[in-house]
Amino acid sequence: MVPTNKEQLHKLVSAKTIEAYEELAPQVVQLIDMTKKDDKLSEAEKWDEISLHMMGYVKSCTNEILVEVLAEILGLE
């Protein structure tokens, strides 16, 4: 779907956002679980690592959303 107005673009971006976050969620959950169980890290280090995982998750989702929306608009595979 190539959006022809702002409302359609908003719907496209929202749909791709949901897809990206759902697709990448299991990976970040696994990383967080592994970090929580890492006995070599202090509690503060665990929270630092979890924060980094979450920042990476958001960045990855944002990149995926941009690529998917642009690919759909430009008709790329």
C-alpha cells in the first residue's frame, strides 16, 4: 500500500511498528533473562546491561520500521 495522505501513512507506520516490536521481542527477552541470571555481574551491572539491551531493541525496531515502510512505499522487495 502506497499511502496517499498522512492518515494512511500513520496507519502504515503503526502496523509496521507493531510487527517490528513483536518480531524482535523474544530476542530482547532472552537477552534480559540471560543477563539477570549472570552471577558474574553485580546488580548495578545487570541493570546497565539490561538498559543497553533495551536501547538496542528500540534502535533495531526503529531501523526495521523505517526500512519496511520505505520498502513498501518504494515498491522494493
